[in-house]
Amino acid sequence: MITLLRHLVRRTIESIGSHEPSSCDAVWVRSLLTDEEHDLWDRLHPRDRRHSVGVARRFVQLAPSAPDTAVAGALLHDIGKVDAPSSVAVRILTKVCGPRTSSMRRLTEHEQHGVELLHQVDADPLTIATASGCGPWGPALLRADHL
């Protein structure tokens, strides 16, 4: 419970403001994603793009030998949120109260939706597995996402 609370507090603090990732981060992301993956990533709310970069940077620290396709998976781990509400209040309520509306369900089901989106853009199987928290790099992603 303490770990979840710490994670929620950190995510709430990160979500304040809607500034874009740095230009250095944007170049790094562009170098890792295919055009189609980048188009999806670019649809995320700026706070979600910043979060994905932070998770991917932590992922690289935890798994320095991970191939670029796995790092792409770390960047795209929350891609299913492109079609979910971006309001901080709705996201907190969804975490605390559960999915009480269809838009809240889109948040809680974002992992599966993300896998579908990645299949639609023909993402590499390792990218999809990593984004799903599976495969050889999945544990490192899950750890990076919850640090």
C-alpha cells in the first residue's frame, strides 16, 4: 500500500503542468521509434510523453544491454492512454474508485488497448512484449515504471 501511495504521489507531482519533453528527449525518442510508433507517441498528452521518457531512461539504467526495440517498448508502455481521458482528477479517481464510467474503463484497460495499437502499426514483437511488461525485458520495464 505504501509503495502504491508513493507511486501515486510521484505521478501526481509529475503530472503538474503540460510542458513538452525536452528537445534532447524528443530527439532521443525519435531515434528509437518507427514513424508509425512516433505518430502514436506524439498523440499522448505531454505529461504522458514526459512520463514515458522518464520510464525509458530508468529502463536503460536498469537494463543497459537492452536493444533499441525493447527501449521503444518502454517508451510505448502507456500508449493505450492516447484514447483515455488526460484529466489528472479523473485519473486519480479511477485509481482510487475503479472504472465507474466508460472513460474510466479506457484508463484501466489502456494496456490491452496499447497492445492492439502496437499491432496495428506493425511494431516489432519485442517492442510489444516489452511494452506489455512481458518477455525478457518486461521485468525491467515494470521496475522502471514503479520506481
